[in-house]
Amino acid sequence: MVGFSLNKLALRVVDEIIEKKDILRVNVFKSTSGATLIDFGVKVDGGYEAGVYAAKVCLAGLANITLRYHDYGDIVLPVIDQFIEHPVLACMASQYAGWKVSHGEFFAMGSGPARALAKKPKKLYKEIGYEEASDEAVLVLETYQVPGDEVLGMIAEKCGVSVSNLYVLLVPTNSLAGSIQISCRIAETGIHRLHVLHFPLDRIVSAAGMCPIAPLHPDPTVMMGRTNDALIYAGETYYTVRYENEEELEGFVKEAPSDKSSSYGKPFYEIFKEAGYDFYKIDPGLFAPAKITINNIVTGKTFSSGKINIDVLRKSWEI
């Protein structure tokens, strides 16, 4: 067990957001049941810094995230840089969108440390060996709707907290904050891919990543495609690990990037459309970073694999 609570760490970031709400262009309000809701783009503009704060909440405050521009040959794009402490807890126990919040007509994917209280999914927390105890819960929802009291009550009950101690961030994908917080999932995307390949998560010591920020589109499905393309075709990751078997480690690195997928090569929206809008018909190997680099501190050697594919981004983002 670690000596901190993911929800308590995230609440420190939430307090900053509330204090800076006017600067961040977010709206903070209470539900009739007493939950604190923060709108990052449903009915407000949000913005760049709001996106960084949303991502920090997803990562339970365990990441340093900055914005800058990066030159990709003849185009320059805004990108995020991230450096993450306790990467397995920050990315998998908190940031990973592992909670399908569904009630009546409401549906959203849930991220953030509240997942650790609800154990969504339970198998992952058992594998990580992480238990959380907190009387306050922080959840980030990728949604275009404001959840009603029934939804909020269900979330609070699953987390074992009172509704008045529930904090929910509403971050639509086709908002600037939404696009940024998805780009900030690049290190998590790589860790999840390594996990699928059965890489032992407890060997990961630190994580970093860089990813361009997808330009906005009014259609949520098109925007979902654009944000996925940012990760798949231009997201770069760097991990420090402890791993004794160097040959095995090199094999993981070679298999991890997205270009090893049979679905690789087209904008994600096209792939999704061809699959009948069914995620389960898409090769799961596509959900991976464009490039992955791993430094093994047992031997000092570093392995890298994958490539940046700006041509697909040009098509996807209509550049």
C-alpha cells in the first residue's frame, strides 16, 4: 500500500479548479442532491489550461503536464508533454476509462480516482493490489449531458460516499478541454497496451509521453476518431522499467506500437465506420501509441519501436 489516497490528491487539483473557475472558463455548480459538478465544455468554452487541469484530475494529481508546439516537418502542431509519478496507479488505477456509467438514457465513460473506490474494473485493482479508502470521490465523465440526481446517486453509492462528497467533471470529447485530456492519455495508452501483452505492470518505474492535440470538430463521432488518431499515429511514450530478461523486454517493445496492428493505416473514423461502429470488431492492437521507448535500469539499455505517421493525421484532421 502507498501512503496516499488518489481521491484526496485529485481533490487538491479540484480545489484549484474551483478557485480559478473564471480564468479556466469552467462552470462549477451543485446538483439538487448536493454533488459538485464542474462543466468543462457542455455549456461553456473551457480552454487549454482547463484541459490540463482535467487531465491532472484524471491522473490524480500525479503528473506534470505542459503545453507547447512541435514541428512535424512542414506543419507545426500544439502538443502536450507529460511526466508521471507512480504511473501504474496514476494511469491504470485512476486515469484509465474503465467505468461505463450507464443509467436510463444516460451513458458516459468514467475516469479518475473514484474508480478505485467503486473498483471499476475489479479484476484490474486486484492485479495492481491497490485498495482505496476515502469519504470523498472524484470522477471525470466524457459526456455531452449533465447527469441527473439518479445517476449521481448511483455513482456515490458505488463509491461508498455521500452525494454531497461527490465531485464530477463533465468533459465532452468535442471540447478543447476534452481533446487535451485525451491526448494526455498517451502514457496510459502505452501502459494499457503493455498490460494486454502481459507485461508485468509492477516493473514500470516511471512514464512520460508526448502527443499532439486534435483540432475540434462539431460531430462527436468524428471528434472521437480525431482524438484516437492523435494517440495512434503521433503519440510517443517513454518508460523506465526494471526487467531482468532483456530479450523478452525487446520483444514487448517491438509488439507494443500501433503500427503492428492489422487495422493500422487509415483514420480511426474510417476504420470505425467500416467496423459497423463496433469497437469490438477493431483489432485491439490498434489502441496503442505510435512510438514506444523503454529504458531498462537493470542494464542501462534502451529499446524503441514504432513511427509517427503525419499523413494519416493530415487526412483525419483535414489539414
